[in-house]
Amino acid sequence: MGMRILIVDDSAMMRKMIAKVLTTRGGHTVVGEAKNGIEALELYKTLKPELVTMDITMDPMDGLTAAREILLYDSGAQILFLSNLDQKKYNGDIENIGAIGFVNKHKSQDILDFINS
């Protein structure tokens, strides 16, 4: 059985692409979508997903800040960053926050492999 996932990305097209990969190829259920960190925090509290996929750059609240807030609310939250940005630049922040990892959002098989591992 798949996971219940909240997708957070400021691009509607990217949210749609990620949702399609997760549902059709991964057998997961997308329980909600947010376009910024503020929405992500609100939806996390109401939907209680098993996993959050989180973009980094969004306004008015970015993904790093949103992840910190979600983890303050629920220290057991599972947050996977999906981004095109340079992973090496953000690895330290992602580890310090307590997220489970970072995957390039355009590598759908890598996303599925990470989630299923």
C-alpha cells in the first residue's frame, strides 16, 4: 500500500507532474497540494500526511522555513526536498532541519526509489 503524500511546490505544473509520478507509477495517494510554505504548514496539520515533498524556493514562506515549522509541530514528520537547486549548497541545511533527504525533482525514478526505500 502506498503512502499518503502532501506535495509542496510553487509551480502548478510541477505539482501535477510529481502527483502523476507518485500516483500512477508509485501507487501513492496525494492527499493535498500547497503552493508555498504557509499553505504546507496549514495542510500538514489538517491532512496529517505520511510524507511531504517540499520545494525549496517559494514565497512568502520557503521550503526550508516550512520544514522547520512542520518539524516543530511534529518531530516525526517525513520531509523529502525536491528541487532543481544545487544539492551540495543545501545539504547542510537539509540535514540540520531533520529532513529525510533531497532529490532532483526532474528525476522521477530517483524520487520513487527514494520514497520506496
